[in-house]
Amino acid sequence: MAPPRRAATREEPALRPAPPPAAVRPDRPARRRLPGVDAARGIALLGMITVHVLDPVTADGAPHPAFLWFAGRASVLFVLLAGVGLALSTGGATPATGVRRAALRRRIARRAGLLFVLGLACGTLGVPVAVILCHYALLFLLALPLLGLRARTLGVIAGAWLVLGPVLVFAVVAAAQAALGRQEFFVGGRLWLSPGPADLLRPGLLLADLTVTGYYPVLSWGAFLVLGLALGRLPLDRPRVAAGILGGGAAAWAAAVVVGAAVLRAPGTVGRVAAAIGTDPAETALTLRTGEPRLALLIPDPLWLALPTPHSGSVVAAVLAAGWACAVLGACLLARPLVGHAALRPLVGAGRIPLTLYVGHLVVLALVDATGTDPADGALLAVLVVLCLAAGLAAELSGRRGPLEAVMARLSRAGGERAVGGR
């Protein structure tokens, strides 16, 4: 927040030097942080870590409740909040225009390039985690033409994309299966690992994985980013707006849960899926709750579009996850006045340094694998959560960026200050 202006005296106008020309004067209004947004980002981060660490199934063969709560949702919340952050950094409810918008677009494009490189580097760690950073970078580039739009227009685009994106993925995959063979395309049409530097040597497969066949296909996940852009163009500091986001998100989430439950209970659902993915009915019923890449083999059966399964890519799963993410954001925006800032500080702080903590937890997982230790999932998760919250509290108390956030900000602004203020 800019410091308050001192009241001018009568003598000051004559003594004050003329401002520098616009071409060299930086025009960088301070971005106002919303603790509720940071808290929601902290939840997204901890949710993704939970999914990365926990086994989807408990020792007694039942789905793990914490895994079910976050699977396919925490990452959607993370992307939605990326859209909110882009909106807030480009004017909030009043989008930046003209030269300033062009300069911000260049800055965001540089940041996307840096994220892509970092994502490729994380892919070399070899951890069994679907690293989201390369997809995140493409989503940033996808947002560039939309930065001048207002909330209503963005909301319409997001709503249409939320429904049509999965349909388009379905159509592309069905066409590719028909041309190349169903099993052949399923095996050879995606990377199956997080993108790494070596994948740059096979750009076609890399692009297919990032946009259509991978864990976070941009063709459908773009809807979550645009939805976040739309929400970020609203006055999020108003309780009525936050309550609307909470209520609307909860309604969409509940409706998708009801529809999804009806689909899973419908006669023939489990049998059709089991026949497509080659598993017995009992295993299939569990898979439909926890998620499994082999569900893509259900295409071209239109039943795929109605599955509520995490990361299935269906319309119902997209609406369910988007509604959940909006409900979490709305709740976090309303929570601070109710529970007090001090109670949320560790979570808010973690949400301020998500890139550092996200990459940091990948490094920890890689070190655990390298040492050959096999800690219990719950113990490892507890350690990571405590470390993230402690780092978040330290970030809040110090007021400093995380190391990766600081480097990213410095490099993405390199050479851009003149442009922001110039014509």
C-alpha cells in the first residue's frame, strides 16, 4: 500500500521539482494483498502435498478421507488462484489499459517462461508427482489476451469453457484413438511422467501431453484460470461478494456431487468402466472414487463425460472441482474477520510463498527417495505440513518473499520498469 500523502503547503508547489517524464517514470502501483486469497492458496498448497504423499487407499482397502477431500480439487484451487492473482496484479476490478497492460503482459510472459524452465528442472527430480509448473506456464500465456476483459465477460467465457473444454478433449482423444488405435494412443499419446528437459526433443508429444492427454490438460484446465480471472475482477474485499462466491461455489459443488453420485449408482456404470479399463468390478468401484489414468480408455463412451472421479477430466468432475475451489476461496475471504488474522497467519504466509514451498516439498520427496528411507505416509505429511506452516509464519513476520518468489519477481521485471511507465 502506498504511504499516505502529506498535505501540501502553499510554498510546496513552487519548490517541488517537476516530475520526470512518463517515459522514464516507473508506474508500479502496489498490489494490495488479500489475506483470504493467500489463505486459500495455502490450503491449495497443503492439499496438493497431501495428495502427493498419502496413499489413496488405507490399510483396510477404503479410500483415504484426506486424499478424497483434496484429490483433483487442490490443484484446481491452485490454478483458480493463479487467475485471481493475475487479475489482482493487472488492476483488480479495473483492468489495466494501454501501455501499462502491454508492459504487464510482457512481464507475465517472462514469468511464464521462467516457470516452464523451473517445471522442466523439477521433472528431473524423478519423484512420483505430476508437477504442474509447465502447465501453469502455458496457462499464464493463455491468459494474456484476456487481461483487458471485465468480470462478466470472463465469467461467461469460464462457464462455457468449463463445459466445452472436456467435450473438446473427449472429441480430440476419440479422433486420435480412431486414427492410431485405442490402446496405442493411450500408451504413446502422453509422457506418463512430469515433463523434463529431454522431452523438448519430442515437441509434438510434449505439446499433446500439456494440452490434451496429460494430468492437467490446458485445453480443459484453462477454464479454471479464466474463472479465477473473473473472480479477481470482483471487489473481493466486500463480504457480500465473498459470500456470493462461497454460496455459488457450494451450490455448483453440491449439484455436481449429486449428479456424480447418481451416475456411479446407475446400473451398468461400473460394468462399462470395468470392461473399458480391464479391472474387476470391486477394483473399478474403488478407482471411480480415487482416480486412475486408465479411465481415459473409457473414451469414446460418453459416460466418461459424466464421471465425478478426480482428474478424470469430465464435465461433472470439472464443475465439482471448480465449485469446491470457489467455496474454499469464499470461505477464506470471510474467515479472517471471524477468526482473526493471528489464527490464519501461518496459512496466509504459506500462501504468500507457494512456489518456494511447492518446489521445496518436491526436493524433500526426492531426498527421501534417494536415502532409501520409507517413512509412514502420515508422519511424512505431518512433517511437511509443519515445515510449510512454520515457513509461512516466518514469511508473514518478516514481510519478505520466498527465495523463489524473489528471484521470479526480479527476473520477470528485468528490463521492464521503463516500459511500464513509458508510452
